[in-house]
Amino acid sequence: MNKQIPNWKETTKFWFGRLFFIALLVGAMLGAMWLADPAEAKADIQDMGNGIVCQTDPAPQLLNWIRKRTLCDAPVHADGSWVRARGFWTPAHQVPFSCYGGRYYSSCSGGYFVDTSKEGNESYIVFPETVLPDEPGHIG
């Protein structure tokens, strides 16, 4: 039996072309996400009364579209500082139903409702020079 050995140059060209195309698509998707509207443009600002103002926007991590961050600022003190409360949370949502399968296996998941989940709240004192890089200055 004479088995023909593939030409390594043709095989390399074949796979390089496909890998290059996939890398180009992934780069285009990441570039589009990076060029999307900044989180500050989508912020929801609310006056809670007593001088407390809150802002809710998407969490700043990449590929984390559903998670939200809420920042609440108290009025500015005489020394220029203020108290900031920060919380991360995920709104209630429906997990889509999906099935994956192959020749020897199959797996289905999703199709259920997830309640709102809170993922941490903290309060801290902020000065204008100590504002974290991914957070805005005083809100309000």
C-alpha cells in the first residue's frame, strides 16, 4: 500500500492562512469592543437626597458586560474629602438554553432565571488626588 505523504509546504500554507484569518477576526472583535462607547457615557446618575449622588455603570473589566458597578458619593467635606460607597452587582437575568454535542457526547445547560446578586460593598474616604484610575471624581 503506497500512502501519499502531503507536501509540508502546502499543508503549512493551508493552516497558516486559516490561523491568520481567525487571528484577524479576534483582533477585529477586540478592537470593536475597545472602541465602543466608554462606560461614563452609559452611566445612570441618580440623586438620592441628603446630598448623596449615585452612579451606576458597567463594571470596568473587559468581557464583563452584564456586571454593574454602583458608586455613591456623600457631600464634599471642608478638607476636600468625601465618603464613597462602591458595590458590584449582577442584575437578574435569564440564562439562555443551549446544547452542545459531538459524536460521543452531548451537554445541555441554561434555560433558567438568575436573581440579582450582590458581589461586595465597601465604603472609603476619597481625596481628589486619591481617586482610583477607573473611577470618576466626585459625582454630583
